Amino acid sequence: MKKLISLAFLLCVFLQAKAHRFEWTDNTGVTWSVFTYDDWGVFIEGCSQTAGNLVIPSKVFDGETEYEVTAIQGQAFFGLSDLTSVTVPESVTTIEDSAFEECSGLTSIIIPDNVTSIGDKTFSGCSNLESINLPSGIKYIGEELFCGCTRLSQLTIPSGVTLIGNRAFSGCKSLTNLTLPACLEEIGDAAFTNCSSLTNIVIPEGISFIEEYTFRGCSSLSGVVIPSSVLKIKYEAFSGCTSLTSITLPEGLKTLDDASFCGCSNLVNATIPSSIDYLGADAFRDCPKLTNIDCYRDDADLFENCKANEYPGYTYVSAFSNYDAILQVPFKSIENYKNAYVWMNFKEIIAIPSTIPTGVTSVYANNANDNSWFMLDGRMLNSRPTMKGIYIQGGKKVIIM
């Protein structure tokens, strides 16, 4: 027992000997709080300056030894709303969590390329920050890193970044364009929520999931490219993207979760791949302009499990709220869709042109003439069709636009 107490005492003495706190005043009169630890580095914990242009020193002195500053402590300058600019020295390699959070007056910050780690929420709430150059060596965009940076309009994500954290750019309503690096592997929940000026986004190959709320409320988003690597689009990932007019979901996608495109009020065209296994409730709810849906799935049984689970008092909430849209499906599956749960509600179900067998070129009936119109399944119409689609007249396919 005595040996254990002695070892614990020696360990405490050893740790205390390696840790050192002191204050140092530079030649401008600013007093800096410093913490040093041999294995961790030399941290700036704060200073006496609370406004204006802040220049962090590269070296500090405790009266006996000069130290090179290597890091900025978490929350070191939290809430200093009167700071307007910050210069970080070349000696720094690490900026910890929330170091400049809620510095609402900050308009610019110079970060050296030597920095390889920037913590979560470092610039969260810096509502006047307009632009920033991120160091090329960072691999991770932290959670809420730029959350609420409402004036941030220019940003380049370094090519080596593999992860964008939850809510990293949430509320960056002045951000118009952003290029995601090719090596990106993960985008966190709500990463771009309410980036209302963002117009286009190309999601790189290698992303497997588009997380909940990722682009919710991106009301200027008119162009989205989703790669074939994406397996699941989660809850409300694109809800409220009111400028989106067309979406092509890639082959390989398995799950389109609940409300994923809910409230995309200008969406006209949607393409659903043959690989889809699940279409969530309200996936396309409140999309009143949705007039063309191409579903490449051969089987029309996508919603049969919903029907099987019905019970008194239970009402299935469909993926769709507008059944006036033209539903185009594989030619061989038309009748199956017309008799399938949920799909049967669409007023017009026709064949996707590319799935029509090349041998189907004409349809004849005893009471027909050259001006007669036919559906692709051979049914004769009473007059020229008014709905968009592919028909047969005079032995030839005709597309009504």
C-alpha cells in the first residue's frame, strides 16, 4: 500500500513539474496567459486585449525561458465580440475547440499553413466573418465550425479533407458556391442547413449516405449531382430546397428516407432508380409542380409492406401528395403499377420510352383508321390525347409534349 501511495505521489510531482502556467506582457502592453506542457506544447489561454486587431505572438517569456507558441487553447477568445481581426503566428499548429466562438465582430483571420488541426465550433457565431483561407493540411472540418457565420461568402475546402462535421456550415446564408474535395468520405447531419444562397453542389463519389437535414432550407439550390456511391438519403436531407426543379437519383440508391424532398415546391421532374428498396413517407410531399416521375424499378411492390402493416386507426402516409403527375415505369410493368398499392393512385401511368421494345411499332383494330390514337398497351382512345406521353397513331409512335 505504501508503495502505491509513493508511486502516486511521484507521478503527481512528475506531472506538475512538466506543466507550467504564467503570464507575459509584450512590448505593446498586452498581457498573455500561457500554459505549457512538455509533451503537448505551449498554449495561449487568453489575453488582456478584448477589441480591435489581435496579433498573437509566436514566442513568450516567463522571465527565465523563452517558449515558442504552438497552440491556441479551447475558448481562449470566446465571446470577444469587439475583436475585428486576428493574426495567428506561423509557429501554431493547433487551434482548439471554440477558440474564437461568438467573436461576432470578427471580419478576418489569418491562419498559417502550418496549422493541421482546427477544433469544433472554432468560428461558430462569427456572424461578420466574410472570408477565410483554411490551411491545406487539415483533414477534418469540425462540428459547427462555421455555424451561424451569416456573412461568410468565400471559402475553399482543402483537397485533403475527408470529413465535414455536423452543422459545420449551418446558417451560412451568404455562401453561394462551394467545391467539395474528391477525397471526401463523410458529410455530417445538417452540415449545410439553411445555406440559403448556395446554388449548386456536386457530391463527390465515395459518399455513402446523405445525412439528415444536410441541405434542408437551401432555398437557392437549383443543381445537385448525387453520385452512384450513395446508398441512402436520410430524413429531410433536401427538404425546403424550393429552387430545385429536377432531381435524378442514382442507380445504386437503396433508401430514400421520410420527407427527403418534402417542400421542394418547384420540383418538376424526379427520376427514381431501379435499385430503390424504400420510399419513405412524405418523400415528395408538398411538391405541387411535380408533373413527371420516372421510376425504373421493375417490381411494383415497393409499398406492399405498408399495406400489410395497416390496422384500424392506422393510415399510411404516402411518399407522394400529387397524383396528377405522369408516372413513367418500365414498359413490361405498366399493368403491375396500375394495380399496385399507392402507385394505382396516379391518374396516368405510361412506359419509359427507353424501355419500350423496339418491335412495338404499330397497333391495329377493326374499327380503326389512320387517325386513330392508341395507348402503348394497345387500347384505342376516343380522340387525340391531351396528356403528355407516348402514343401510337397511324402505325407510328408519337410523343405528346
